[in-house]
Amino acid sequence: MIKVGVIGAAGRMGATVCNAVAADPNLELVAVVDPGSPGSTTHGLTIAKDLRALADAHVDVAVDFTVADAARVTLPWLAMHSIHAVVGTTGFTQTDTDTFKQSFTNSNCIIAANFAIGAVLMMRFAEMASPFFDTAEIIEIHHDAKADSPSGTAVATAQRMAAASSQWAKDPTTHEAIPGARGAKGPGNIPIHAVRMRGVVANQEVILGTQSQTLTIRHDTIDRASFMPGVVLACKKIAEHKGLTLGLESFLGI
């Protein structure tokens, strides 16, 4: 049985993670931490304020879906206490990932922009298609409570596409009547458009075009539960993947 702790347990994503861990027969939810809601309970556990509760419960794996500023403190602490980390937080810099890589020597860490298996496949398909197309744009649509833009998934998608092909046609736009109408230029100068809208959770389209044809690759997240198979898989496999892993792909064998 793998003992799991959840950081940010009182948030919507954290609560969903707690439910998924508690429902899996091979995982045991043994500790929950959330500095903003100490003293409340979930699944028979009292939410703790401090990370120390994870060590006291002898957790094997800690799941973190918080924010980058908090995770920059949390992850080195987990590494220092030899606790594996499954991280869905985005917004880290290259310096951050270099630091995490140096820190996780006695335990392992996975940081993934998206734990929805369909979204991981979407990114892989876009990467595979990139060498065969001349132009591409990314449209990401998220709920109106998401404060950052563009999403980590959109940036990760553009990074993979840019690495797969450098032969992108130049943007013909010479004038924007409204600045920003063409979106933000991501890796490879691939335009990224961020939409924030009520009634959605997380959707993304990658549109690729070349002579006389377009290809649209789209993934829709209907509920936060869509991320849970990937999170549960990561909790079970993290011990097999040494050091720092970026993205869920290697856990899926793709």
C-alpha cells in the first residue's frame, strides 16, 4: 500500500485528488495539508497547516496542485525528507527545474503541465504533426477563476512543437487594429490565444495548416476528475522514475 499525502487539500483540485486517492485500493490517504484551512476534515483526516504532518504520517508520495510560489518552498522540503512528489503546479522557471533536479536525489519528482491522459496525447500528436505543416496556432480555454495565462499546457505544447520543427512560416500581420489580436508569441513564435470563460474547465485546440489543408487537434476536459487517472498512475509509478521527470509521457510509455 502506497501512503499518499495531499497538499492544498481544501481546494477544488486538492479535494478531487483526495477523493481519487481514497477510492484506489492500492493507495492510502494518510495526510492532508492546507495552510488556508487547518482544522477542517476530509476523509476522516484533519487538515494540517504545516508540511510536517506529511513526515509525521510517513507518506511515500505527496501530491501538490497549488501555485508556483508555494511549490518552490514545498518541493525542496519534500526532497529533503525523501518524499516522492507528484506535481501539477505550473509556472516554474528553468532555474526552478534545475534546483529541483539537484534536490531530488533520494526521492523522485514528476512535474506535469497536465495529468489528463487525453491532453498528454494531444501534445504528443501536435508534436508529431509539426514537421508536416507550415503554420500553427494554439487556443486554450479555461474557467474564469484561472488567474494566469497562457496555461502551462499551452506553453508546453508550443515548446514541443517548436522543438519538432523550426520551419514555421512568418506571420503576415503587419498591423493590429487592436494590440494583441494575434495572441501572444510562444516558443517558435507560435501564437497562443488564452480564453477565460464561465462554464468550462479546460479545453485546448491546436490548429495546424499547410497547402490546401488544416489539421485540428482538440482536447476537452469536462470535469477535474479527468486528471485523476494520470495522478493515480503517477503516485503508483513515481518510485520507478529516478530524479526529476517533466511530463507524464514516460509514465505512459510514449
